Amino acid sequence: MIELTSIVLALSPTLGTACLAGAVLERVRRKAATQARNEADAEAAQRLDARDEEVLHTARVRLIAMAAGPRPADESSAGTLLHPQLVGTAFAEAQLVVLRQVAALLNTAEQQPHAASAPAAKGATL
């Protein structure tokens, strides 16, 4: 942009024209910067909306599917992300960590009643 300003100033026949051209170029530069900033803000808002929807989907659908599914449970029994564009992000990795921890808790809870009832059954047969 600086080179363009220098060219305009060098080609301008009068100081007034040079000042006007410089002001127009500055306005165009600021407008482009503002537009780029607005687009970046809109993209960030879309990413946040996707994450918010994903968290709700996990709580309302994926965790329930995992809890109702077969044992041993794992993260694949919870289904996939609602927003595929999140695959490979730190957010998606955090979701996997949560699903794995819930699966471990479900599997542990499933095994504990069986382990507790086994000694009682052995004692009843003595």
C-alpha cells in the first residue's frame, strides 16, 4: 500500500491533488482492514456457536447414547461430532477425553455390582 501511495504522490500535478489522493488511499486501506476484522470476528463467532452446539449435543445425545449402549462402553458408542469441522481441534480432543472418562466410569460401575454380588453368592452356597 505504501508503494501505491508513493506512486500517486509522484504522479500528482499539485499538492492538493496529492493530499486528496493520499486521503482516499488511506480511507480505502482502513475500510479493507475493518472488513477483514469484521470477517475474522464473524468466523470466530461461528466457531463459538459450533462449540456451544457441540457441548449441548454431547450432553443431550452422545452421553445418553453411551450410557444406554452396550458394555464395555467406549467413545465410539457415543456417535460422532455434530460439526465435522471441529475434527482435529483441541476442542474435539477435549470431547474425546470426556467421553473416554465417562466410558471408564460406566464400565467400572457396571463391574462393581457383579464383583460385590460374587462373594455373597459364594457365601450362600457354603
